[in-house]
Amino acid sequence: MAAAASDKARFFLEQSVPELQAFKEKGIFTPSEITAIASKRSSFEHRINMAGVPTPTDFARYASYEMNLDLLRKKRCKRMGVRGTNFAGQKRVFGVLERGLQKFPGDLALWMQYLEFCRDERANSKLAKGITKVLRLHPTKWELWVWAARFYFDVQGDMAMARSYLQRGLRFCEREREMWVQYLRLEMVYVTKVNARRKILGLDEEKKDFEEETDKDRFLEADEIALPSITAADLDAGRSETSLAIDDATIKSLAKSPALSGAIPMAITEAAAKTFNSSAAVLEDLFDCVAAFNDVPCTPKILQQILNGMSVQSRQAQSEAIRTACEARFEVAGVDTQSPEFIRAFQRARARLNAIPRDSSESQMIAESRMLLVTFPRLNEKDVVVEEVVAVLEAITKKSLAELKKIANSKEHRRNDPLTWLEKKLVGHGVRREVLAEYGIGAG
């Protein structure tokens, strides 16, 4: 058995000999460095070829070593002006990872390393096959569906494909709330990009009031949302070099699309409410997601629908407090901090939050933390806000933060730190970490 493993290792090592000779001839690596490379590869090969010994980590480390080696090789070639090189660095990494996946097809970490390397190397054919295979092996891992959707949207600019992956993912991960949040975020980002493109093309003056054109029945089946198809040709959202390569007619046609009017995000929130029985906690996550898109015209309409979906008869603890907090945040949603209307809106929001009963630490935590979700995003831009407004926001922030820290230090909340939750939410809303650090949140 040991002899067979040694033979396999020798076979793969012999394949790298021509490459090492080329390194030496071109002076990319010194003889001692080449000896060290050969020794390191020999150690990896003998380990991964021994029966019963290798682990997914061994293949991951081997692949990482080859990635770093190839990166060093590229830097030296550039510095030395070495041209005409045709080394097999990429091929070797793929070889190691594919051998590892063949031996450990169920290892998710190894799959992610493979997919990310395919993406970084623009090996789109391998990536497409890899995504298909890993989703067949792990259909209930919602992170994989989201990763695939983000790739097709951000890198390929194919919104239709991204939407398709998330819709299929919901069949397998219907009860995973983060899956719904990520789907909603994708649609909101898409609407944001379309609106930004319209502004660049000067089509804002042609805005019209959009009316809902979709039926209340949002489903093709019980497990698939009935959404229209918008192709990459309509909007190549992921590639900056072609970001303006859309004719006026296409943009104008998108103005009548459910994607731009907010119908698709509203369909998602409606479906999520049905799936989770109008859970206030789940709908608040969706509210947080949408509220981050202040500049999107359809945002208020979507937020209002989410509020309407929060059932006051919900059996979930603190559901009424969560709903009231969302109503308070809705008061200031989309209101410019520099406008006169903000003070009145903020007063209404504060009044609603103050109305939340402080009869338990949970309800008090909800009231104080949601107040900070109102104030911190405005303090994030305090350099352009009137000093008097900043002073009020800072005073309320410090007061609420002090109360929240008391709750965090209590025994019942030590395992579920509200400050950690708050930091994650605020960073998701674009609040800079240095701003949080000023008030003692996070490491800074």
C-alpha cells in the first residue's frame, strides 16, 4: 500500500519537473528555492496519496501553497521582464483541488475554495459545472444558492440567472430566513442600479407613478414565486466597463417593469410573511434590508407593505414591540437629515419608541437598540448635518447606548449580546466602523 502511494506521488511529481527546469533556466527561482519547492511538493503528494491519511485540509493547504507560489512567480516575472512564460500554476491548483473533491465530494469548505478560485481565474466553464455539482450535493445549504446568485449578478451581470438560482434555492431552503433576506437584497440592489442608470441618462423627468400590475397570487407553484424574467440584455449590472451600454429605449421600457416599481420585492415580502406566519422577527429582518436603500423611490411602499404584514395577533414574544419599533423607523425612512421635515419625523419616531413598554429587559432592549438604528445612520453623515441636530442625535444616542450596555451586562443577555447584534445591523446599513468606535461599539 505504501509502495502504491509512493508511485502515485512520484507520478505527479515527475509532471512538474519541466516546470522547475524552466524556472531555473529563466532565473525566476534560485537553485535552493527550486529544491525547497520540490521538497514541499513531495511532502504534500506523499501525504495526500497515503491511504486513510489525507484530510480535506491537506488538499486545501496544498492548493493554497500552489496559489501563493504561482503569485510569487507572476510578480517575479513582471519585475524581471520575463516574457513568453507558459507555466502550469493554474492547472496545478485545479488538479489538486479536483483530486481533493473527488476524494471528499461532501466537504463544503473545499468546494468553496474551488469555486472562488474558478471565479478569480475567470474559469467560467469550470465554475458553472462546479456550481451545478455542489448544489446537487448540498441543496439545503442556502449559502451556496446565494453565492451562485451573487456571482451571476455581480460578475456576469445576468440578473435572470441570479434570480433563477435564488428562486430554486427557496424550494430547498424555504424556512431559512436569511435566504429570503438575500433574495430581497438582490432585487433592491437591482432596482437601485436601474434608477442610477436612469439618472445618468437624464430620464428622471419622465418618471411616472407606477401602479401594481401583478396579481395577489404571486406563485407559479407553492414553492416558486411568480416573477417576470428580465435578461442580462436589459441591464448588464455587473460590469462597469459596459455600465452605460444600454439604449434609452431599454431604460424607458424598464420604467414600466415590475422590477422597477417594487412589485418583485413586494412579492418576496408577501411570500415570506405567508411562509413564516407573519413572524415579526422575520419581517423586521426584511424591513432592515429594504430600509438600507433610502434613495430608491419604491422603498416607502415596500416598507409599508412589510408593516401591514406584521400581525398584531402574533404569538411571538415581543412582536408588538418589534412592530412599533418598525413603525417608528418608518417615520424617518427616506427623510433627508438636512431637511426641515427631519426634525418633525424624528420626533414622531422617538414618540413611538418611547411608547414601547419597558416591562421587561427584552422590550427595553428592543426600544433602545431600535432607537440607535435611527440615530447612528444620521451620525454617519454628521459632517453635513446642522450642529443642533447632531447635538440632539448624539445626546439620545449616548443615553440609549448606556441603557443597552446595562442590558448587555446582565446575566440573561451575556450569551446573546445586543451590542454585537447592533454592530452587525449598523455595519449592514453602511455606518462606518470608525463612527461606531467613537461610541465604544466594536474594535474600531
